[in-house]
Amino acid sequence: MSSATGIPERDSRGSEAGRQASETEPLLGRPGDAVQQEDKPIAQNLVIGTGVLAQFGVWILLIWVWVAVLRRPVILFSGHPLAQTVGILALVQAILIVQPTHTGAQKRRGRVLHGSLNLVSLLAFVAGVAIIEYNKISSNGVHFHSVHGYLGVITSAILALQYLVGITMWLIPALYGGEDNARSLYKYHRFSGYFILALLLATVISATKTDFNVNVLGLQLWGSVVLSILILAGVYPRIHLTKLGVKSASQGE
């Protein structure tokens, strides 16, 4: 028998509900709050549970930045914040779409969509970095003169490694000794992904103190902080503990 969340209920004859609940237990909330139901489209993964908070935060962040940029004369540098916010939007969608998957079929489809959305985010981030680098070189600008600059370089380097590992684990598992070995590394990929999201948002927050923002865009620090908190509050509570290897499926039975 199933509950309203789609998770089998425990009866007097077994512990199926306890096993299923422990396998899909999120960091916060009830198991059903962050689990894809069998009869629901995978698109619902983007908003179930606290996902709606992340969606609200990331879309408002995108609109907020784009409006601030496009209401002023567009220059080459304008493409940097535009591209980076698109990258963050796609990255958040990539995380949200795959988080609630728990069956084999769901995970396979989720990985395809996760990879596709991450490709979009990769292209956007590459465009954003290329614009800022070209702008610096062409104008003989100074590198590493702000917290945002340092965070941007560090985040870009870690993000590039994350994309490289993620793509090769998915498409070329032989590099890791086979598909089983590649899958055993997924938990580290997930850990780093959640860390990178926080690092990206810290980079966004630090951007409010750059000369371009202070003198041109005028985006407020408090706004970036609030929106970043909303995004993290939408993503982190949906983390499945067993997918991180923090809790085994047998625990909680």
C-alpha cells in the first residue's frame, strides 16, 4: 500500500516502508517531500518540496540582474553578468531535476537531463569568463584586484574540474575502472556540486562590491544575500543522505 507521497507504508509483516524511507530520506523534511513519484512527470522534480524556494530565488536573481544590465547602455562587459546568471539558473535546474530520482529508470533519465542542463550552464559560464578575460586583456585591466576576482577564478577552476569529472564519469566510465567504480564516485561529485553552488552564490554576492556594480548597475548587497539564501534553502533540504553515503539504506529500519 502507498501513502499520499508515493512511499510504501509499513505494515505488520515487514519493514518495506522503513527501508524505502531511509533510502529516500532528505536532509530535512519527510521522505516524500523530495521523492519523484512513479506516476508524476520528471518536470515536477523542479518544484516539489522546497524546490519552489530555489526556483523563486534563482529566477528573481536572473531577472534582477538582467533588468539592471539591460536598462543601461549595453557594452561588451554587460555580457559577463548576463551569461553568469544564465549559468547559475541552468545549474540549479540540473541539480533540482536529478535530486528526487530514486528508481533505476528515474536515475537514468535524470542523469541525461542533468547532463544536458549542465552543458547549458557550462557554455554560459565559458561565455561569461571569456568576456571578462577579453575585456581585461583588451583594456589592460588589472586582474585579482577584488574579492570577486579571486572568488571567480577559484570557482571557475573548481567548476571546470567538476564538469570534466562529471562528463567523463557519465560518458567514459572506463576511465574510472568501469561503470560500477564510476558510480561509487558519484557521492563525491554530489558533495562538490553542492559546495560549488554555495561558492558560485558567494561570488555573486561579492560582485555587488565591484566597481562595475557600484558605479553602473547599483545592485544591492542585501538583495544578493537574500536570493542566495532562498536558493540554498530550496536545494539543500532536498539532499538525499544515502546518495551522499552519509546514511545507509539499512539505517532507520
